[in-house]
Amino acid sequence: MNNERIVNANSKASDSPLGDVGSAPAESASGERRIRVAVVFGGQSSEHEISCLSAASVMSVLDPTRYDVIPIGIDRGGMWSLQPVLAAGSQGKLPEVTAGGEEVLPVRSATAPTALLSAVDVVFPVLHGPFGEDGTIQGLLELAGVPYVGSGVLASAAAMNKAHCKALLSAHGVRVVPWFAFHHRQWLQAPGAIAGRAAELMWPVFVKPARAGSSVGISKVASGEQFATAVEQALQHDPHVLVEAAVLNAREIEVGVLTGSDGSAQASVPAEIVVREGHEFYDYEAKYLDDAADLIVPAALPSDVTADVRRLACEVFEILGCEGLARVDFFVLPDGSALVNEVNTMPGFTSISLFPQMWQASGVSYSMLVDHLVRWHLPMARDMTLQVVALLGYQLAQ
């Protein structure tokens, strides 16, 4: 489980920046039934367990008097099934989607055997990493005609591919960490030339899978002798590899962004990640397994730097065409200037994850945050239905 320590600096806005996010959602035409929310979690990425943790937290705060929650898990093999409500996992063991649930049909079908199909109002895809926040499930839901929480196909795919994200932001004049990317076939053809380009960035560099999350497959490389091993490790997760210059003496700052009630991008207070001794950077173990980082909310930044990273986070959100939510990660240099590191369109969403903590410090509680995200996507759901669940003996219609 996530053992990061949260340091709350007791900064809380008196009014919610999202408007009245705590009011009741619009009723259905009959004025009787609850809003049906399909929460999808698990998935085939290396962030499977983190998705389960996030989904458990989301489902725990969806008010059962207002929402009819349908938990849908995707196991590591890609099978969709109804799942019981998740627990946070026992000590030392993270939760996961297991076999045995009733099979779920994710798209419309007139031939599903002995299936009872029912519409949902909105899907909350609490999926992290590939096959979750990379545009794939978003495309499936678009084809199926169902509204969903979060960014669309293009923004999700662009943010997930760190190389394409940096290229898009650079084209709009946004400063990013110096980088280059290559494909596996290019590595096979000219490994020496690629290693030479890495050396031009000056050691140390970071070698990353271009389309993975939670610091999976990332290596800090101090010299050319370590470079090939780091590339091979990254290639285990993605045929596209990103090489970035290390940003020395920088502070790791993150900002949460939401689509506000008026449709504009709204930024949270920033937070800072401080990795303690024993970890060279904020890797998977530091994030989820070890007590290895302090998360300082809000970050103790000069007021002009705070304003700048909040403004820049909203700008990045708009450039990529994000919707609903995103987390924008920065490196803030000693002179106060900021470089964009990456963008996450479905950040970790447990109640102690940094994204909800930033909004808590901005005046939006975890339950209000989840409620706002579901409600904001409901207008898209008017006159749209999804025959989302196919199963034996489970009647969703009231």
C-alpha cells in the first residue's frame, strides 16, 4: 500500500473553486432512480493494483442514496467481470481483480447469450497506465456511445506518450526537460549513435518507457556503461523509449487541474514531493511500497512561482485538450522557472493520493471531488445509453 507521508500545511480556501460541487445531481426523467455509475478498474498495465486501490476509494464515497455503483474489474488477461466492492488490501498485499465474477460485455450486443443488459449514466474508468488512460478504453466507450469521466481519446493518448506530449508542448512554447526518443528497431540498428545522443545531454540521464506510468521501468543512468542495461529495462515495458536530461537541484512540484463548473480549467494549490534518503528518485517503490517520500501540501513556494505553475498547469491542460481532470508535474529550478515534466490524465485517486490531497487543501473534499467529476460528465449523458453489463441473473433495472 501507499505509505507516503502527507505533510499538510493547513492551507485551505474558504470557497470551493469549482462552485457548488456538493449539491445533489440532476434526477432522471422519472425523478426516482439513482444515477448509475460503472466504476471500471484493474486492467492489464503494471499499475493494476494501484487502479484497484483508487477504485476502492472512489466507490467508498459515492453516496448510495444518490448513486447506483456497478463495480467492473478488468483482470490482467483483459477479461471484464462484475466484482465485489473492493477493500484497500491487507497489509503487505495490494488488491487485484480476480477471476470468478460474472462476465461483463463492455459494448452493445444483440446476441449476448442469456444476458440482461441495462444502461448506465456514466462510466468512471479508474484505470492507470496502458490500456486505461492511453486512449484505448476511451475509444471503446466513444464507439459504444457512453459518457465517461476524464479526457478523450486524443488527450489521453498524447499525455500518455511522454515523447509526443513533450513535442506538443514544445511546439506551443512550453518549456520541457531536454529529451529525445527512439524506437526499439532504431536501437537495434544504431545503439552506439543513440548512446552518443544520450551523452550529449550530459550524464546523468533518465531512461524511461515512453508510455508507462508510476515510474515503472525507469533508470537513472550515471555513465555510458550503464546506458544499454537501462534501455533494455525500459524496452521490457514499451518499444518506445524516452531519454531525459537529469534536472539538478530542482524541486518536484505537482498541480492538480479540474474542469470547473463553468467548463474552464481550474488549478489546485501546488504540492511538493521530497524523496528521502535511500531512493535516488521518486520510483515505484518510493511511491507505493516504502515510506520514502514526504508530500508537502501546499508546497512552500514564493507567491509568484505558485501563480506561475498554476497558470502553466491550466495552459498545459488546454493545449492537450484534457477534460475532467489531470495532474501536471513540474521541475522548479533555483531561479523559480518551471519545466514541465509530464501530464497524468488519471492520477492516483486513493484518498491519500497527492491529487485529492491538493484539492483538499484547495477547499474541495475527496467526496466532493468525486461527486463533481461524475456530475460534470452527466450532461454528456443526456439521451445517451450504454448496454454495458451482460450477466446471468443480475437485474440492474429497478
